[in-house]
Amino acid sequence: MTATFPTAPDSHALERGAVLAPSFDANGLIAAVATHAATGEVLMLAWMNAEALQATLDTGEAHYFSRSRQALWKKGETSGQVQKVVELRVDCDQDAVWLKVDPQGDGGACHVGFRSCFYRVVEDGKLVERP
């Protein structure tokens, strides 16, 4: 599937218009932050290309682009940690998306097994796990 989005004709249309015109970076990617829709907890930061964004919009389930595998992936396809999208927002210049999701499975998001990918805190210059 090849997905294309329009380009905003000017900054006003980009920042205040009603047309979804995401600004992908030079690699064709846009940052995507996923938070738990019920709690607001930050679950993960991932990347989307146009195909992943379109698949997310079409299915209502989060799809991302794996930079390491150079491939589209549906969140939870193998782990059961599917993310049902409750709301999708774009930032002011449409170069980042925010997904409010209802996590399925056991509610986790991290491939290491934690609920959130942000499970470590920096204390005295060292990383300490704090689930």
C-alpha cells in the first residue's frame, strides 16, 4: 500500500487548516507518541511513515515503522499488545502525532515487558528501573 498525504500550501493551512498534511522528515518519518487513553501515561515513542499513518487511520489500530527492520509493523501483531486508537492528534506544524490508545493484551507497550517504554529514571547519572 502506498499512502500519500497532501502538502499544505502555506503555514496558515498547515497550522490552522482542516486538512491533514503531515510533515514527514527527510527519511519519510514522523514522530508518534502513544499515551494510555484512560490514564494519560506515556507508553512509547515510535515512528510512522505515510503507510503506517494511513493504516492507523484506516484500521483504528496503531501501526508504526520500524527503523531497525525498515518495515511497517502493527503494534501487538505478535505480542497481543494491540493499541486501539481512541484519538489521534497532530501538533501545530504537523511533524508529530499523538495517539491516545486503549492498550489490549495485558496493557503493556514495551517489548522488554514493561507497561511503558519509559521504565528507567536517571539518578546520579545512572539508569534505575522504576516501572
